[in-house]
Amino acid sequence: MNILLLGSGGREHALAWKINQSDESHTLYIAPGNAGTANCGMNVLLDLNDFASIAKFCVENKIEMLIVGPEEPLVKGLCDYFKSKPALEKILFVGPSQQGAALEGSKAFAKAFMLRHQIPTAKYKEFTIENYTEGVQYLQQHSLPIVLKADGLAAGKGVVICHNPVEAIAEFELMIQQSKFGEASKKVVVEAFLDGIEMSVFVLTDGKNYVLLPNAKDYKRIGEGDKGLNTGGMGAVSPVPFATPSFMAKVEERIIKPTINGLQEDGIDYKGFVFIGLISVGGEPFVIEYNCRLGDPETEVIIPRLKNDLIGLFERTCKQELDQVKIDMDSRTAITIVAVSGGYPGAFEKGFPIEGLEIEVSADSLVFHAGTKSDGETILTNGGRVLCVTSFAETVYEAVEKSRDVLEQIYFDGIYYRRDIGYEFL
Ligand code: AMP
Ligand code: GLY
């Protein structure tokens, strides 16, 4: 099959690597990809917001399946665009319609969806300039901490947790009056703070049936012990030790089934991943957020654990045949550690040579590229998150040891990684 995969992160390298593991032979293109995906297929330079160019490439290269890694093209309606064009409508499209992607693209849409389908989540209210004064009063009388969320996509920065009313009102004003996150914060969701432990579940749905993929927990803070600024993700663990069968049964009954049924009841076309960010409050699951794609770096632990053929799964997804699939996963633990550029998540420099990539790693470890590029001879850093090392073992401790052993042999100017991924489970 001729396949086009959109994206350029560690998530896309893991997906491309997995597609290469298939028994069937495929021709894989990755746009724009990175130096790692170049070993799994052919990188092509396409702008993911330029739908016409993506369409032209698909027609010219007889693409039969399009897999979308990041959320932005989905939220902007790439799926609907393909479904509306006779030359493209037959391409198997892995990713939801624009309406489905609004579960991630609009926090207010997601909250209303959860309310409508009785899915447990924090209590909330939404505000715009129209009911701004009411919003200020709401913030003044609300219990603390309080969570303010820009409605739209804000590159992972749109959520602010405030610890006093003065801070909350100042943030509210910045978001609505000063357009702190542009269009994205013209509407703000204000919600109650939930105190608990977070994890993520990953579902693949054909809009009618679903399969549950391995679960994961990511580590968002830059510093060890979960200190410092938020990042795109510094590491991940799968499976999550506290996600016991009884907890997961609650998640399926109270959250996953009502979500899939809700999509159907609302007439939303959804063929793709639903990534549900959960919080366990005293053992009871609540939804923190929905995403319409896989997580990064969660993909780098869940995809290596998945034993099913990925393209076979996607074919079943597009044909609404996921009821005929049984998911098979590696029972071992997988962890990944992300190596980032010095200064990240603040300002950082790019273009440093990466040494040690030629080393032989054991069968239990995998190196996935994220922000890397090749200048023809050397592989250079090209982003904040540069690469990650995933390892398998029977325990979190052993898996972390294996990834650290590999990372000790890799070097670039300013390299930094957390050595404590999975620390609470050791
Ligand atoms: P989101 O972009 O919605 O995932 O939010 C980013 C992060 O903010 C989450 O991963 C949580 O750590 C935190 N967060 C969001 N909503 C809440 C909430 N209602 N209670 C506690 N923490 C939250
Ligand atoms: N690691 C979190 C995300 O991909 O959104």
C-alpha cells in the first residue's frame, strides 16, 4: 500500500518504525518527517496547513492511506477536505472529521459533550467578552485552586491553574481582553481543580466500535521530581501501575463507552485515535481533556508494546470493522526518556551535531528521533525535544536503567534528560 504519514516528531518516528515492522510491504512517505523517519520511508516537504499541496501529492503518488500525527490539520478540517473531493474520498483517512477533532480543538465543545453524555469531568462554566463581568464574579466566589483554559489550541500552554482570586482575575483579563492566546482565548472555560494522579488512555475507534490500546503516563515538567516549567513531555511509562483492572473497568464503563456512543448519537464521523487525559481522584476517574491524536512521547511507549499490525488495524478502522480485532500487547513495561536541547522549554539553539547515533543498541531498546535533521552527512539537532530512547524490561527500574545506558553514549551540545522517569513507581 502507498501510505502518507503527516508529522515530524518522535510520535511519527515510532509510527513509521512500526509500519516498517509489517509483514506486508508498503511504500511509506512521511511529511515533513525527521532524520529518523528517513530510515523508514521517504521524507517529503509538505506544509501541513496547505491542504491543496497534500492533496496534489496524494493524487500524484497514488496514496491509498493517509495517517495524521498532529492535531492541527484535523482541527482545521483536513479529513472533511479529503471526503469532499472525488479524487481523494477513497483514500483511507486515519483521523477524525473537523467536528470530531473539536473534542481537542475546543475545550468548551468537549465540556458540553461530556455534560450531554454524562461523562465525569470537573464542573465548569464558559465565558467570553459578552458575559465577562459575570465571569469575574464567578472567579471571586469560586473555591481554590481554580483552572482557566483557553478554548482553542494554544500549543499546550492554554491551561493556567490559579491559587488566588487576584491571580485568576488577572489571567482571565489577559485571556479574554488582551487575547493572550489570540483567537484561542476569546472564550475561556473556568473549571474546578481536581486533585489526584493523572494518566492517559488511548482508544482507536471506527466511530462505532473501539479497541483499547496500551495506557501510559507522561512526565511534562522539565525538572526531576516533576519540578520546573511544562514541556511537550520528557518521558513516559506504559503500562501505568495504578491502572488496575478494576480502575480500567470504571474507565471503560463511565468514560470510553459513553464517549464512543456519544460520538455516534451526535452524528460525528470519527475514525481515529481518542487520547483521553484522566485524573484518578481517590480511585474515581474524571476526564481532564480529550485529544484527537496520539500523545508524544506516549506513542513511543505504547506503539512498541502493540503487537498487532498497525496498517491492518487502520484498515479495519476505516472500514468500521474494529469489532473483529483483538489487541495483543507486550506484557513488559516500556519507558521512554526524552533528550532535549539546552535551554528548552525556553529559548534554545539548533544545529548541533549528534554523536553516538551509530551505536548498536540491544533488542530491548529503540532510539526515536524527534527534532533532528540531516545535512547530508551529519545528523543535527533541529528542535527542543531532540530524540528519545525507549526500553523494555520486566520492571520500570530496569527499563529506565537500559534507556539511561543508551543515552550515556549519545551526545550533543547542551543535551539534557530526566533520569527519574517513572520515579513514583520504583
Ligand atoms: P490540558 O491542556 O487540558 O491537558 O491541561 C494541562 C494540564 O493541566 C493537565 O495535564 C493537568 O495537569 C492540568 N489540569 C487541567 N485541568 C485540570 C483540573 N480540572 N484539575 C487539575 N488539574 C488540571
Ligand atoms: N504528551 C502530551 C501530548 O502529546 O499532548
